[in-house]
Amino acid sequence: MSRPVYLGVDVGSVSTNVALLDAECLKVVEKVYFRTQGQPILSLQRALSQIAGRGQWQVLGVGATGSARRLAGVILGADVVKNEITAHALAALHVEKAVQTIIEIGGQDSKLIILRNGVVTDFAMNTVCAAGTGSFLDQQAARLGIPIEEFGEIALKGRHPVRIAGRCTVFAESDMIHKQQLGHNLADILAGLCDAMVRNYLNNVGKGKEIREKIIFQGGVAANKGMRKAFESALGTEVTVPEHYDVMGAIGAALLAAEHLQSSKRTSFHGFTITESVYQNQSRDCRDCPNNCELVDIVKDGEVIASWGSRCGKADWGLDQISREASAFSAMMS
Amino acid sequence: MKIGIPRALYYYRFYPMWRTFFAELGQELIVSGPTTKEILDCGVKAAPDGLCLPVKVYLGHVRNLAAKGVDCLFVPHIVSVEKQEYICPKFMGLPDIVRNCLDHCPPLLSPTIDGRKGSRGIICSYLKLGSCFAPIHKVIHAYRLAAAEQRRCERSLIKEHNARQHPCTQKVGLTIAVLGHEYLLHDEFVSMGVINRLRQAECLVLTAEELMTDTIAEHNRFLRKRMYWTSGKRILGAAHYYSAKVDGIVSLMSFACGTDSMTTDLVDRHCRRSGIPHLVISLDEHTGQTGVLTRVEAFLDLLRRGRKHEDHLPPYGESVYCD
């Protein structure tokens, strides 16, 4: 017998995450964490086929989030397409009702979400540059020749973290190389790097925000124990990393789908068969005005199913997801 | 004579006046088209690195006009437009920036407009400018009409604002004040259409231009020292006025803007004190819109979900912040 579930998908710049929630208790049944590696569609298909292979599922609703949420939404036939902030906040609230602060550090962006009494009251994201995010840690780990998975463990062993400039990752890198050439050991350098990133995060993203307990740290970087420790010592309080920290966005998307489908209707999910379809997207330039918008056609098995990228909106279609977002809004209002 | 006016910076504030003034003097006006990627690229190429985005956009428009074959360009050297106030120092140097950054630049019409000591300074500079084209009695007439047209346009914005019912009484949709320099807000390309996106999401959008000068002045009284940047004064005053009347405030600022770095922070502090949700969007040369969209969308979620949870009462009242 197939088990009723909600499917949540978070296609981010670095990772593609899928979570299945039990339709009854909304607990995580299955989850997959995949590296996007620049191919959001392919990684989404792979992640889905893995999930599909793990059991018999009856999908009641689908939610998509992450920076490729529109793409994922079209491919999946998602019921809800939502931004990452709302998704992360919902997921954290689901795990811990009393949460007042969410620190989320992903591959390309970092966020801080402030909640009071279970409602988001403020949020911040890193501004124009991607300094202090997971991809920087990735790069530095690769440069030092250590797997990213071991980064945190080694950083924890650092007794005397060296001071590394944290304002900009380019500065941080040159400072780090300098310290390394002076002969500081690896553990101290990595611990210093964590401290610098936390300092950078709190000064930029956390500027002027009131960070209160209970604090939840999620996103891919939460796997790094060194980062958690650095946050704890900088904030002087305990920082919780939830069990499914790496797929919280996907959990949030599934929760949104559950919320959306409570009132109504059948899901518009295209089914797991989409993993067998072939997607060949095409880019083209619109030449109708000097904006020269870059358009993308989403092609499924030789047929264009959606298209977007124009500023004026005339070339955008197949995006009833957007109107679904709007109706989700109005549903919330009523 | 064909006079070119770049569709950037103070075009967004004084165009009604300029249009009338030059038309009355029998001159042909050519305004550059709305900002496009091409214009932005052009401006970015021409500008030195340290300039802010709006000035780069301005340079792009100037180049666009130069290619259209105008006889001269109207690039005023504006020092001050209101008594005892200044505008951004970069604008004061605008004619020099244009001359130095662009090769083959058409001749510039760059009168010094300095109203620091009152409106007399402004009137004199327009009269002086106009006397290049027509006898003085005609210029005086043209200036009167131009100033009247400017006032009429400003008033009609205020009237429209008052005609809408008191924002708080509106149950459907959100009321959001969008604050920032007019040349950012109303440039559809640079602002990534934030205002229109909010309108599409059924929000009532209010801006600082809809408020009377007196209202702004009154709501700036709390400052210990006068804000002497005209644009900053308007933004801050509007933030104070609107904070009691709207669901949320969105600030648009351009990266590396000197005056914004201060006013936006003051607005942020005020919002935090009064418990009004505040979203700051900094704009730069990015053309990808996802970042802006995500933030706007999340901000609307914050406001709407907050309303839902608190039974249509704002979730950000004092009590929320008390332990």
C-alpha cells in the first residue's frame, strides 16, 4: 500500500534537497541531499528517482523553494512555489515552537530570520556579495586539500584560533595564506576561519538585529561543528542544530504544500515519471528592445512547456505557479 | 535648438518645470528613453569605478542623447533646491563628471542652481539661462508658467494621495510605503519594478512625493540636528509620517550611496523603535532579479502571515517585544 506523503523540494545553488513528510503526523519520512553541481534539473531528477525508489508513495501535495524554485515548480507541477525565507521559518517552527532566531547559511546566501511568538517579524539576507557563505568554506577546504566533511572536526581541535580578516572573503583568503606561511597549524587556522565567518555574518547580516534564544542553526553549513562552536562562543549561548538541518528548506516547502492543500483540491504534481523525461532547455536573446533580455525555454521531451526571463513579461508563460503564489496569498488572507 | 535632457536623476523631480520652461522659450526638447540594459552598460563603461549607480545611469543617458544628435545637453549644476539645504555632492559636480567621462560630448547647458539662500537664487539662475534664448520679459513669463506647472504637478500627487481613503481603514491588501530617491523608485529598470510588483501583489504603495513639504518638516522635528540633504530629509520625514499608517516600509537604496548609508540606517532604527517591519533593498549593477524578488516576496509573507496569525492585528505591536 502506498503511503500518503507531502513532497518538498529545495533547489539551491549548491544543493538540491528533497524531503517527504508523512501526511498524518508531518514527520520526515525520507530525505535526500544532493549537490546541484550547476545542473538543477538533472540533480532534481536524480534526487526524485532516489526518493521514488525507497518506497511506495502517494503524493498529496508538492511545494518548491530555493533559488531555482520556478524551474522546479514547472518541472514538478508544484502546488506551492515559495521563497526560502518563509520555507525555512516554517520548518524551524515545526521543529521548535519556541524558536526566536534562525541562522541559515547555505551555499550562495546566508539569512537571519527573527521570530517572535511563532511569527516572522524581521529577516535579513546577505547583501550584494556572497561573502561568508558555504561556497567560501568549500573553496578554502579544497585549497587546503581537506574534505569539507572533516572541516568542522579539525576546526574543533583548534586551541588558539588565529585572527583572520572577516570583512571580505578575498581579504580573508590572503590573510589566511599569510598565517599559514607563518607556520600556524591547520586546526588553529580553520578555527580562526570559522570565527571570521561568524564575525562577518553577525556584522553584516545580523547588523542591528536582536538575536534571542532559542537559536536554530540550519542549512548546509550547520554540518560544520566548528561553525556551530564559533556561533556559540560569539553569542554566548547555546545554538541548536536540528536533526534535518540540511533539508529544512525542503521540509518547509512540504509544510507549505500541506497547508495549501488542507483547504482543497487535488495536487497538480506531474508524478515521479518526470524523472524519465528529457529536458533540453534553450536560451535565446530577445531583440525587441534594447534591454536584450535573456530568455529561457524549458523544453520537456521536445516540447516547450514554459518560458521566462523577459523584463516586460511578454515572453513569460507556463508560469501559473506565479498566480498560484498569488492565490496562496489571498488564501492566507481569508 | 534641440536640447537633450537625460531621463535620470533630477529629471524625475523637475521635468514638469524644465519641459514648460524650454517649450515657452521655443526650444525643442529631446528626452532620452527609459533606462535599458544598453544604457546602463554604456554608463558603467564610461564611469570611473567609485561612482554610484544612479550617476552611472545618468552618464548612459547622456551618451544615448549625444548619439541622437542634440545641439546641447541640459546638465544643470545643482547645488541646492531648498533653503539651507544641499543635494548630493556628486550632483553638484555633474557637469564636470559628464565632461570628463565622455568623449565627443555635445556642449552643455549647465546653469548653477543654488537655492541655499532662498528661492531668489533659483529664479535668477533660470532667468540667466533663459536669456540665452529670448528677451528677458519672455523669460520671466516662461519661468512663471514653469514654476506654476511644477507646483500643479506636485499638488496633484498630494491630492491623489488624499483622495485615497485613509490607508488604515483598508481591510484588503497591504499598505506599504516605498522610500528612496525618486530617481531610483521611478526608474523601472534600476528599481527592478519593485513598485509595480507590489501593486501586482495587491498592495497600496505610498511614496514620499505624495506628502506636503510641511508634513515632512513636521515629522523631521525629532532630529536634534537638521537634515540638510533635501532627498534624505524627505525620506526620513516620510518614514516617520508613514510608520504610524502603513503595514511595512521598503527602502530602496543604491549601493555606495553616501547619503543613503545614513538615512537608511536612521529609517531602520526608527522602524525598529516603532515596531514596523522594514525591508532594505540595495541596488547595484545586477540585472538578475531573483534576489530582489525573493526579498520582496518574503517581506510580503512576513506581513501577511503575521496578520493571519494575529487575527488581523499587526503582529509587531509593542507587546511582541516585551518579555
